[in-house]
Amino acid sequence: MEINRHSLIFGLSYALDIAGKNNLSHSKSTAYLSIQIAKALGFEKDEALALYYAALLHDIGISTEYALYEHCKIGAEMLRKLPLPEEIPVFVLYHHELYDGSGPLGLSGEEIPEPAQIICLCSTFDDDFGNKPGMFDRSLFLEVQSWLEAKRTLFSEKVLGAFIDLTKREAFLLDYFNQETKYKLSDKDATDDDVRYGYDEVLQFAFCFADVIDRRSRFTYTHSQGIARLAKQAAAFLGYDAETQDKMFLAGLLHDLGKLDVSLDILHKNGKLTPEERFEINKHTYYSRKILEQIPGLEDIVEYAVNHHERIDGTGYPYRIPGERLSEPERAMAICDVYQALTEERPYRAPLSDDKVWGIIGDMAVNGHLDGELAAKLRGAFSTN
């Protein structure tokens, strides 16, 4: 396995934008604006690249449950575990610091690394302008200038001045406010990064993003890692080679990326979901696919990961793929997901016993939802846990 570093980070950053809900291009827009300022200020290639990746990943620690400082700190801690330049976690740690010292950590002036200042400015700008409706016109241009003038005490003259100069180039803001191309803006000036990751490095990112998903709820805190272990165990038991086993493990870690689109009120609900809430839950595998499909080299993993709610009789979601079009690893992943979910604590019930779990899986097979023969085989595999 070889995955381009840029493709991996660029694709996974979409998951962070989904978690933000209000702006589905926030990370990429922040990265686009940041790299433009870096170029205007004459950053060297490596420094610009570190800024670019920090901007794409700056919200990796975000949660509605955390204060600004906590999400910066958690994000930096998570990024220190990844095979990335060591300055990137520093930029993320300080990306909410303001030049006048009013940020969450109280740093001021040149105490704040310049790339962190740039990310703060660009993220703040996109928070306020990222969802502006309509076409870019003179009134919106003047609104941008007024906004920048009001921020003079919050950012250094150098960084803010570079941004102001960029806004005076018509093409800069026309690109930014172009809704048709906004999602791909940060790739417009595709950074020249030929670093490629092997399986071990990709695995580190997969663990990191599984943590992003699972830390949202104490009820599913170990869900993704549990699915990953079961999926690899199932692949080994079924006689698949080591490469397929590794892919199944990665797929397990990443299978619920799209749940970042689901509100915590629904995930934590103590009771039966309404049709409206079920509709929201059912969208998560669609978003998982949209995230993973952006990363060349993960094609097999996409199918293993996102089809775990498809059913043999074609009644699953989100594509209603019938059983004859589902590979054995995909059908195995569906069984792993049901098994793991039923053996976990949930807001509305305690973990179920092994016999009760396999009874439910058996009923699902009888009703045409799961592969009964495969379930019988995997019961033998999982009984060795």
C-alpha cells in the first residue's frame, strides 16, 4: 500500500468539516486562504507545506463539549502521534491565539508562531464568510474590507496586511466566493508533496480518525477499534491473505467516519429513534464513502468500510445493494458491526450476552438481512475471543 500524503490529509479533512456541520468546506477554505498568505509572505516550501497541513487539520480536536483551549490542546496531542513535521501540532495548539493576548492561552504578539496567526485569521474569516449566499459583488467586497479593518488589533500588521493586499486582487475573492469550486479551492494551488505513506503510516491516521469518531460518545468510545479487530480476525479465519486482513482492519477503523455528521442528541438518545432521527443516522455511510473515495489507493477499503449496513435482501442503506453484489468481506463486515454493537453498552441498554447476540444475528439471517452461513462460520471465529 502506498498513499500520497496530500491525498490522505486532504480527504480526511472533509470528515472534520462534516463534524463542524455549518460549513462543509471550512478546513479546505482555511487551507486555501492560509497558503495564499504564505505565498504572499514568501514562505519556503517546507514551511508553507506545514502551514497547509496544519490548516487542513486544525479542527481535529473539535467537539461541542470542549472549550477552545481544550480542543486546541487535544488536537495538538492527536497530531503528535502522526508521522507529520513536528511544528504542525504547535501551529494547531496556538491557532486560536490573538495578537492582543485575548486568546485562550493568553499568548500575544510574536509569542504566537506566525503560521498559527495565519490559520487563526483564515479560520475566523471563513467562520464569518464561509456561508455567505449569493455572488461576490462590490457590497460584499466592502463588507470584507470593513471586517478586516475591525480585526486590526487581533492580528499582526504583517499577516493582516498580506491578507488585505490579496483581497484587492479581484480573482482572490472571486475564487473564494465561487460556490461551484469552493470545495476544491485549497487544491487549486496543489502543494507539491511527493511523500508517500505505507501501511504503517496510514494506520496511524486511521487510529487517529477512529479516535475522533469514538471520543464523541462514551457509549461508542471503543467501537471502531473493536470492529477493526473483529474484521481482521474474520478475514484471517476465512483464509484471506495478510494484505486483505490489513485492509479489513483499516476499514473497521474508518467505517463510521460519516457519523461525524450525526448529532450527539441522536447518538445518545435513550429510546427508540423517530423516523426523522433514523433518516439522519442512515446518512452516515454515504458520508463515509464520500470521504474515503477522495483518497486514491483506498478503493478496496472503501467497499469494505461503507457497506456494513447493506443487507442480503437489498433492504439496507444507503444504496440498497443486494447480497449477490456484496463480496464476502463486505458481508463479514456487516456481521462484525452487528456483533460489536450488540456487545457494547448503549444509552438504552446494557451489553448483551454472547448467546443473546448470536440469537439476534441468527434471526437477522433468517429474515434475509445477514449471510447465515457466514455468520455460523464467524461465530466459531469470535468464540475464541
